[in-house]
Amino acid sequence: MQLKLLFASLLVVSTNAFVPVTFGVKSSTSLSSTPATDYEAELKKIEDDAKKRMDDKVKELKDKIEAESK
């Protein structure tokens, strides 16, 4: 009798390990969004900065070439 009770309880415990628990489970989803970004303005700013740095570098290299040729 005790052996049957032991096997029955082991069977219940082992099957409970594979049964998903559905009660008390709370699932919530929340939407999150980032504020709209004006990528065109940012791109224009980066482009202008790159042009300025390139012009400065070209001027620096031209000055260096002129100084070495003298």
C-alpha cells in the first residue's frame, strides 16, 4: 500500500514538472517609442562639419607643399 502511494505521488510530482502553470501568470506588454528624430538636419550638420574639416586639411596640405617647394 505504501509503495503504491509512493509511486502515485512520484508520478504526480514528475508530471507536474512538465505541465505549464497558467494560473497567477501576469503578462503585460508596454509600448515604448523614441521621439521623432530629424535625421535630415543631423545629416546636414555632419556633412557640413566634414566639408569644413576636409577644406581645412586641403589648405594645410597645400601650405605644406608650398613650404617644402621653396
